[in-house]
Amino acid sequence: MLLASALSAICSLASAQITVTNATFPAAGDSLVYAIDDVPLGINPATPPGSNQIWDFSTLQKDDTLSVVYRPASAGTEVANFPGADLVVTGQGETYFNVTNTNFETMGYAGADPAGFGLDVVAKFTPVLYDRYAPMSFFDIKSQTSNLSLSFPTDQPPLDSVFSNLPVNIDSMRVRITTNRLGVVDGSGTTTIPGGTYPVLREKRTDYTTTNIDVYVLLFPGFGQWVDLATIIGGGGGGGGLGNFLGTDTTLTYRFYNDIEKEEIAIATMSNDLSTVESIRFKNNVTTPAIEPKITFSGGIQAFPNPAVEWVRFDCSNLVQGEYTLKIFNIIGKLVWKKNYTLGGTTSFRVELDDFKKGTYIYSLVDKQGNAVGTKRLVVLKP
């Protein structure tokens, strides 16, 4: 009798857990809508592993919204560089995807370089990097290693100034990025977000991203070789600050998947020690669509002084009154700082640079609708 009761409990537990199938993979024509809470409070996605859990994210706020539209790969202008691609997402560039019965995979990116140098790049993951897989079940473990590289000429701004103080003649630069991805489906239960409650599986995903930079050193006219930048600058902060970006970064997210919805119900980005929820992107359940008028204006932003040492003042002009976000990216396009402001007309604000390392950065001021007011270069100098 006791054994029968135990077996019954196990079967009941198994039947309560969902299996996520390839029916949830994005397809051509899909528009997935999300909201983003940049400062989620009182929410704990990082519960211990286990089943029958309840994750209550009903207090999430919409600091920003995002729509991801998937089109046939043939709609992309760079499709020839991604043979076998099925889908493309366009924005500032084009991201291509491959879809099989068991995997939804990112093939790579083509378009303006993410660091904002005004250069066109084609970056391919080798092998293609999994984004989703099916079937996904409780206790699944999936790991993968993938590589991509980006090449830049160094004879145009801002890279010409970055390498001007090195004791060698640099012809070009190559950024090599290796991603080690580990996903563990360690939880199941229900997740509540604004507008709905869903049965889910939770995947704990850890990405270890290692960045190396090679430079092509001209030994004499017409002949050179690729050299790891760390061997030239000693792995420190030299090379115009490029050395600060070498090494391995860890990104830890908890992803909540439903067996019907194509959007991830929630993606929580955590601090590495799991003590802080840095942001949560979640399915945007819009109940009353609001149509906001599109406003056009000729606003601008300028940094002074530039180069800057201890602080920088941002002077804004001709801004429509509203909410804006200043974002600052490092030289390889990683967001390193951002802050929201209420701005209008002609105004200025100051940013302290105590936490910034020496190097070249890209700053961008965007409005509430995601339109960029201005995107420019900032150079930070340190004694």
C-alpha cells in the first residue's frame, strides 16, 4: 500500500510538469512582445532547484518595451553570408537564425558594428549557437562552445587614436569571442507576471564569454602577422584601454518557458553571486493597446570635455520634454553604464567617471520610444 502511494505521488508530480516543444520556436511572421523592468524589487527568481514552485513576478514594472519581429531569411540583405538561414531579425543590423526540429540557433550578425565605429561587419558563430531547444524537460542539461570574430581596420577613427601610442605598426584588429554556454532545467512550477499566470520550466543559463584581441603587426612593408594584444600591452589597461576588455565575463540568467507561448515568460539577469536581480524581461501582456504619436525633432547631445578625466558634462539641446536614457558602451559594444533622466529643451547634466577605466567609449541618448537623439564617441583619460 505504501509503495502504491509513493508511485502515485511520483506519477502525479511527473504529470504536473510540462514539456516545451518546438511549437514554441519563433517562425516567420511572428512578432514577440516584451516589457523590461530595469530595477525589479522584491522578486526572487533564484529559488533552490525543485518542482511545484511558485514564482510571483506580478509587481514587475514596464520601464521599457521591445518587439522582436521574425521574417524569412530571404528578406535580409546579407542572407548570402548565412547559407541555410531560415529567419532574420532586423534592427540596427541583421541577426540570422537556423531552425530545426530540435534547435532554434543563432547563426550570427551582419551590419553596423556594435561598438559604433561606423563600420560594416559580418560575424558568424562557429558552430551556430543554440538559443532554444526541444523537447525541453525537467532535469535537462545542455552545454555548447561557440566562437565568432570581428575584424576592424585601424587607420580610421577611433581606432587610429587607440593604437597611436603602441611601439609597433598596427594594420588591423580582430576581436575573438568564445562563448561557453551551460543550461540546466532545474525548476518547474508556475510564474505570474502582469496579465497572466503560466505553467513553466525554469532554465538556469550561464554564459562564459572570453574576449581576446589580436592585432596585425606590420613587420615590414607587405608582410606582417597576427599577435595577441595581451602580449604587447602585458594584459593590463594599455592599448588605449583595450586591455581592460580582455578576459572572461560571466552572464547568469534564469529563463522561464511555457509550453504554448512563444515569448519566454520571463528572463531574469542575475549578479554572479545570485544576490541581485539586475533586470527582468518578460512577456508583455498588452490588454489595451495605446497608440502614441510619433514625434520628430532635431535634438542633440554633446560631451564636454572630451577627452575627459574625472567627470564629463553632457549638453543637450532642442529636446522634447520627456523621459530619456543615457547609455554608455565600451569599445566592443558592451553596455557598461546607463541612467534615466527627465529632460526637455536645452539642459546639461554631469556624470562622474570614478568607475570608468581609461579607454574609448560610445555614448547614446535615447527617448522613451527607443529613438536615438545622438550617438557619439567619448574618450576617458586616467593619470
